[in-house]
Amino acid sequence: MEQGVTEVEYKWKETWLSRVNPSLKLVTTIIGFIAIIFVHNPNALLVLFLASLFLLFCFSGHPRKFVLLYCLPFLLLFISSSSAMVLFGKGETTWFHYGLIHITEESFYRGIHLGLRASTFAVLGLLFALTTKPVLLFYSLMQQLKLPANIAYSFMASIRMLPIMVSEFQTLHYAYRIRGLDLGKGATGFLKKMRFFSVPLLAQAIRRAQRIAIAMEAKQFNGAAKRTYFYKIGYSKWDVLFLTTCLAFVSASALLGGLEWFLPVGDVRHYE
């Protein structure tokens, strides 16, 4: 290795969250998303957000510095989702007013609540993505939720095609550079890149999709007959631990949310 070049090693390890049944995790996450919509207490939302961060950093199994890197866009998400409400919301108790900017007590509380809700959504989604293998998820959907095999395997095939298309894009890019093709800059260069890259990539994707469709048809992926599975997905003690942890966090958010420990407001709807 040349001096001055540092390798970044990405080590992922399996944790108890990655052993939870994927279908159970998916259904629980969706229920959590729906339930969070009806939470109007910013103190309770903050507890759920911190609990989600705790699970993400401690039990996702991914290096924490990379998890922190993944979470950096969430800061922008929080600022963008809350700032519009904070700066331009309505209210009676004015804190700051200059031109179009009008910060009130009511708009501040509603803005923080909206930012916490969006950030909690993002952290839960990232936690699910980092602790769930796509192949095991679709196998679980077929076995536990009775998803038709032709639909599940179609999704798995499309997921497998994504890294192949990225590799083909890099190959095209290197080929154009070797040939000394100058695509230019600005809007004209962008249009040239779209033409030189999109047409061959689209043609290759159509050919590959046709071959996959023929292969699936030949292997009788028509959803009519029962199939055997290479991976057997079931339930285990980790599912009980997962549900218990979720119930504990929900109970803690309900109890601490009633104390109004973060913001002196129990329901932002009272500030409408």
C-alpha cells in the first residue's frame, strides 16, 4: 500500500435486532409510523427519538462513525421541517418579528414538534434498513404474510440489479474517459451525459429484465403452486425481546411526556 493512503474498513456484525423476524419488524415499524402521527406531545416525541437513536447506535451492528455519517442529513431534515413553522407560523405571543419573519411561542412549539416527528420517522426507517437483510425480508413476507412468490422474487431481482447498473455506469464512464470524450459542462454537458449514459444503460437493463422474466417463467414463478424455501424464517425469543423493548419505550414516552420535562407544553394542538 502506498504511503498516505488509509483504508477505511467497514465491519458489520449481527445483533439481536438483526435476528428479529423481518415481517414482525416491518409491521411494527409501520404501526409506529402511524402512531407517531397522532402523538402531539413534543416531550413524548423526544423520548421516542432518543430511544430510536439509542437502538440505532448501540444495536444496529454497524460502525458508529458510519452511523453518525448516515444521521447527518437528519439534522438538515430537522432544521428544514421545523424552520418553516417556527419562522412563519401564526401565534399570539410574539418573540421576534422582522419583516416576513414572525416567531411566536406557539409557532416555536409546533415547529419543534414537527421537526422531532420527521426526525423520528427518519431514525426508525434507517434502523429498519440497517438491521434487515432484503433477501430475508422477502422470504419472511412470503412465509409469514403470504406474499406471492412471483412478486417477492421480482423485487429481489430488481434489488440485485441496482449494483450491476452502478458497475455498468462506472464502466461506461471509464470507457468514455479512455476515448477522450469531452461531454462539456453546464446544461449542454448534462444533456450530453444523459444521452451517452442513459441509452446504453436502459438498453442493458431491458435485456437483463427480459432474461430474468424468461428465467422466472421457466421456473414456474406463477404463484399457483406451493414452493419450498432455502431460508426458513420463523419466530424466536428475539421477537419477544423486540416487542418488549418497543412497549417499554412507548410506556416511557407516555410517562415522561406527561411531565413536560423538555417543553412546557403537553399538546401542541392547544396552540392552534
